[in-house]
Amino acid sequence: MAFADLRAALAWLEEAGRLTVVGEPLSPRHEIGAFLALASRRERRAYRFDAVAGYAVPVVANVVHDRAVLAAAMGVEVDDLVTAYQARLGSPLAPVLVSDAPLLQHSAPVDVERLLPALTHYERDSGPFVTSGMVTMRNPATGALERTLCRLELRGPDALGMGFLTAPFVDLLPTLAQQVSAGQPQPVAITMGFEPGVLLSSALAPQAGFDKLAVGGGVRGAPVEVVEGPLTGLAVPARAEFLVEGVLEVPGQFDGPMGESNGYYQSTPVTPTCRIGAVHHRADPIYQALLPTGPESDTLLVLVIEAAIATTIRTRFPFVRRVAFSPGSFGAALVVSVARAEPDSVRELLRELLELNRTKKVVVVADDVDPADLVRVEWSIVTRSQPDRDVVVVSGKPGHPIDPTCLPERITARIGIDATGFDHFQCEGPVTFAPAAWARAQDVFTHITKGR
């Protein structure tokens, strides 16, 4: 069953032993970001910071720290997540408009710098950024509501910069700018604080004719409740934690630098600004942070990408067994395990995968290798492939906006590696352990590490 809101998701995380409460005072300026980066290298769990220096609002982060959280949000088993997600994408549920929304319980003075404990994540960030806010605007050409998750730079007490990098907003900006120049204000609504299903919907590619929240409602298995913003009239998630309303200002101003999910600082010469006119929030609101280089970006993006390719790939190439993405690669590095197949078939699979929009590197391994085990993947590359005959390179492909090597033209090359060794693997086989000895070793290890 879908979580009603972020609070219900946090209650589940706490009951499941997946939530740690941090009571020590930490500043949102660099300290919480550093803590999350350090903690995420050692364990996958959510954190709630109750003593945020300078703010009364607590911060939660790493809510969607692995697939088990998304599976719980959809009410399915982890092993069934991709299949269920694919099926539900095709069954949107229209949002349900409500008049009494928790989101509108309180109105606050227009001063987001004092209200929101937005994080300054990295050393050279230009300042605090909201990284889990959903922007909602109306498409002037179609009248449809467009939504996206983007970086939001705090530019003053009543201003948020909006770093649009992908469609539809990049394509819409010229039209929106024309409307503003013609004296037609363009309302903007920004919501923050979502349960995992709604957060996932904000990361989806837009589908023609459907509000992202309708697709998200289908994915979560229950319609998303929405309420009209008092200032803008735009429909937004009614059970979010914060609502910021205003109007678009263009051309805006310089944005960044900010540490992006690619692990590099990134600046944008000019991004538009939301000039804020009203702020609303729930009683005792919770601020939801998302560390760009943390596990949540990978968890959300990888499910979206894997579901988009899984059916097609397995239908055309029935020898495909498992698909995994390398952490920290923002979905650009893909590993696929396959049953024994002819080298030409593996090569065809590689070329097909290298046509995917986001993919930059693909490694195909034999099915005795776990594609999520990067140590074994590298072992396969160095022991089961030869660079002069098992590598495919294609050039002139569209690059991803946050790949720093493909700017400014956004054109990239892509590489595929056949690391199966099917056509020239000449060994007695990889080393293994006796099953009984392995089981005994696991028991002893579990015993001596219990409670650490």
C-alpha cells in the first residue's frame, strides 16, 4: 500500500530499523552534507537531524536509500519491483483534488533563507541549494501542468533560482520568457517533502498527455491528492511539507557552482528565478534533503532507466539474465550478465545498449558474475577480454547535460566491453569454496559481528 506522505514513510523506516536519529547539533552549511557523504559510504539507511544549527525545522535525508524503500512504497517485493513498476507506468491514476490539505495548515513570512534549512553540500558550493523540490508550471502552449525535480539556488529571502537542465522546461523557457516580456506573469509553485512514490514521479520522463503526478499515482497504486495553491492556483501534492509560490523572472542570473550527481561542481551562466510571493507549510514541517552524490539519485534514476529497457532487451536478447548500474555514474555505466551466447549476439547486444540515451559505458559479463559486484566485474574485464577485439566504441552520440566531458556541444562517444570470455576463455574455471565451509564461515562471521 502506498505511503500517505513523507511522515508515513519515515514511520515505516523507523519500524524497519532503517532510520537513525542524529541528536548532535550539525549545521546545514557543509556539516550535514559531510555527515551524509561519510555515512553513505558505510551503510544504507535514512537519517533525521533533530538539532539543525540555526533552524527549528528538522532535516531528513537518504529516505530512498535503496530499492527496498521503493518496493515498500509500491507494496511489492523487492524482486518484483521492476516488473511491477513497468506494469503500473501504463496505468496512470489522475490526481484527486482536495480542499482541505495538510500542506496549507500554516502560512509563513516570505523568508526562505530563515525558514528552510537548505544544505550547502560541498566546499565550493555558491550557497544553500534545495535539491528535492518539485517545480510546477503551466505550459502556455498546451495548458498542461509541467513538473520537474531540479536544483533550486537560494538567491535571497524571496528568491529561488531554478536550474533547468532537461526537457520540458529547457524547451519551454523561450516561450515562457516571451510571455513574461509581454506582461503575462508566469506562476510558479515549488513543493518539498514527499513520500518515495511522489518523489519518484518527479524524476520520470514526461509522458505526452499525462500529468507526472498521474503517472506517479499509477506507480504508487493510489491517486496523489492535490490542492490548488492559494496564490497561483496550480495543483500541487496536498500532503507535501512545504509550498513556495511566486512568479517566473527571466533571464535570471548566474547559477552555482554546485556539486552535482556527477561528482563535479557545475555552474550555469543564466537560470530563471522564482520571485516568491507566498510560503505555506504543514504543522511542525520536515525538510527533506537529497545529497546529489548520495544513494538516492542512483536509486531513483536506475529504476527508471532499468524499467525502460528491461522488457525490450530481454525480448530481443533472451540470454540476458541481470542488469545493474554502477553507483555514482548517474545511470551512465551499465553492467549486464548473460547466459552463454555466440560472440556476434553479445556484440549486437552491446551495440543496442550503446544506443540508449543516457548510457556511456556498457560491460557484458557471463552469468557466473554478479553484475552489481564491481570487483568481479573488473576481474572479468581483465581476465576475460582483450581490448583489441572485445571493445566497441561509437562516436557522435547525444551526451548527458551533467557529463562534463561532452560540453558544450553535448556530444559524446560510448564504449562497450564484452567481458564474457565466451569465445576465448581458456581456464579450468574460477575458484570456488566448498558449500559447507562457506555456510559455516557465514555463521561464524554473523555471530562475531552481531551488534557492531
